[in-house]
Amino acid sequence: MISCTQFIPLYSEFFKYLEKRGGHDAVMEYWCYISDNSIGDKSNPNSLISFVERDGGFEGAINYWNHTLTEEACDILMIHDYNKRFSYNHMRHCPSRGMLNSLEHVEPYYDYCEHCKVIYSRVLEKYGIVYERDHSKIDNAECFSILYEKGNRPDCDYTKPDSTQTIIDIKAEDNKYLHRDFHLLGDLALKYCGDKFGDDAVVDFLKDYTVQFYSPQIDDIKKRGLVALKEWIEQIYEIEESSHVLDMQLCENELSVNISKSPVIEYMLSLGQAPSKYYIEQTRTLYAAIGDACGITFELEYYNEDGGTKFSFFKK
């Protein structure tokens, strides 16, 4: 399982993968696909379009971001003016971009933050809502945005709130960074890759991603052996608040892993979303790549529809 807290690097690396295959046009094509099949997916109650249709255009968009930015543990100041019909957001620190900026072994995709504008604007413009963004400070994980109804761009100083406006000041420490909807986007990336380039492309992308992004974990496993692998898997499920589904047995030459059910698949199904046929590769391909990189053998015994699985690692 790729934790939803580590989805952002996968996203960034997939943008790079697409750029290599077809240039920036291929990346833009994928962003439009995300907009149509995730942000604009009416079957998902957590999507932007569902909020907009459920709560009304302007109000729905605000409610969507109030919900999403809380789960992403952002440090943000939001000023909502329901009378003048605009919303101003100052993202003082984006934890997702901040994560990319902090990685020493992986470079962010050069146009990473632009996807926010593309995927949301495509949906909002259908409801007469304009979404503008300022990415001039993304090197500091900081950005600005304004949301307003078409033809009604605010002519006031919207950066300075008054008593008639709703002010929401969220600190990063107020919330936990655990946005489970990122799991849906991760699976969607693999589905897009497989549908467009074939099954082998999904495996190849995940292998390359695993060896590159998890290189610190791979180095640790090489040094300390199976105990380091056990601790890493435990940490993933602790972060996901799902330690209860995990049972591992470690002996000198073998690590056996039993997962009673996938917390990710359970979450997807709770939203009426089915995992793609490629979701299994976040177990099968990912751990096989870890094993190959560390000189240990990986064996997958079974993988059920609910994600219940058993696999083992053996020292060669």
C-alpha cells in the first residue's frame, strides 16, 4: 500500500513519466482526465462537483475546500464574502508542496502546482465560477487564490477582511495530514497508465517509482535487514490509522505479513468507488521491487477482493 500521506510524490513522478512519453501536452491531457474523472465525478460524494451541485455553485466550492484543506492539514487563511460572492485564500504553507520541496532524493515536477488550476477550473467554469491562482511563491510552499462568480471580480482589497466577511484561519497543527481521497487519485493514476499504455507500463512505472522514492527505506533494509522492513510496513499502517488489520511475524530469515483487509479498498467502497484492477500492484509490484532492490525474495500467497492478503519476504 502506498500511504495517502505519500501520494504527492507519486503524483509528481507520474507527471514526469508522462512528460517523458509525450511532453507537456501529455501531462495536460492527464490533468483534464483527472478533472473529468475525479474532481468532476458526480458518483463520488467528496468530489468538487458533488459539493457544488449539492450546496450550490459558490457555496459548494467553499464547502469543498473547507473540507479538503482541513484533511490536508494546511496552514491557510480563508476570507469568504457571501455578499460580494468571492473567496480569497492565502495558503501560507501547503503540506503537499512542502513535502516535495523537502525531499532531498526526488525533484518535484517543474510545473507541479499548475495542475491545481487546471483540474478545478474545468469544473468550476461550468457553473460560472472563476478560479485564479498565484504560484509565484511555490518554492516556499506558499500560494494565493481567489474564487468569484463570472463577471463579478472583486474590486476591493480582498486581502484585508472586514466584519461582514467570514474568516477561517487554519493552522497546520490543528489537523492531521490524512486525506484519504488521495488513495482514489493514486489508483486513478495507475488506471490511466494501464488504459493508455498497457499493463506492463503500470508495472514499469511503479518499479521505477519504488526504487527512486523509497531509496532511503531500501538503504535502511540493506543495512538492518528484515527488521527494518517490518518497521517500515508498521509505520505505514500506523499513519493510516489501520494497525488493527496488520499482523506480522519475523524470524531470522523470513518476514510474514498478513493483512486482514485493505483499509483503502474499504474506504473506496464506502464512497461507492471500486478500485481498479491495477490497485493490487501497490502490493505486488511495489514489494517485489523492494525485494529485488534489497536482495531478498518476495512471495505473494494470495490477494482477496477486499484487499485481504498474505505475503512474505525471505533472505536469499
